[in-house]
Amino acid sequence: KPYNSSKGRPKGRLTIGYGTTNSSIINQYLNKNITKEEAKRLSAKDINKAAEDVKEWQSKNSDKRKLTKGMYMALIDMAYNRGRNGFLQSGVLTQIDNGNYKEAANTIYPAGLGIWGHKDRLITDKDLFCREGVCE
């Protein structure tokens, strides 16, 4: 949605496309329509960086941190949306290290609790994390 300054200050952080927060990109495209292809292109660098952050975290203890494809994709989304520090300080990672995958998923989306982020995205991430049966 285009930002409308007449409606007061925005809540949260201003983004463009699929959540890009780079201020120079936002300023360049502010109040302009963009295509899905442009949104993907604008987010690609940040998403790739999030994937690198997940791989780096995993590589520090690869024997203990075996991830399914769904877990990996959910963690990339988490790293992208929370940022590197928010990702690395997440209780989700502590639960993975302890082998508590179901609890890790419940940390991604703790039903009924005040949470960060968009509810539908978090539910999707939780389902993605568990899709290969690791949470059973």
C-alpha cells in the first residue's frame, strides 16, 4: 500500500515491496507503484543476506543444527524480517539447539500471545518449519 502522510505517522517500520527497509530504495520508490518483479528484485539482496545468516549460524554447530528444507526456509524468513541480531537472539534457535522442534515452532508463532510481525506470515512460517514432520 502506498504511504499516506495525511493519516499521521506510520506504525512500525516503513517498507517497500516484500519488506525491504533500505531507506535509499524506499526514497527512490516512495509513492510510486512497483511490479511484483521489481519487488522481488528489490528484496533479493536482503533475502540472500538472510540466507547467509542462517547458513552461518548453522555452520557453527552443523552436527546439532540439521535443518529440513522447510525449517531452513522458515528461518530465512525470520532472519529477513527480524534482522540478523533479532534472528540470532531468537528463542527459536535455542529450542533447535536443544532438539525441541515443536517448541521452536511454537516460538515462531505462540498462539494467543502478543507477537512481533504479521500473524498470517508467522502461521505460514510455523507450518513451513514443521512440514516435514519434525514437530510431531
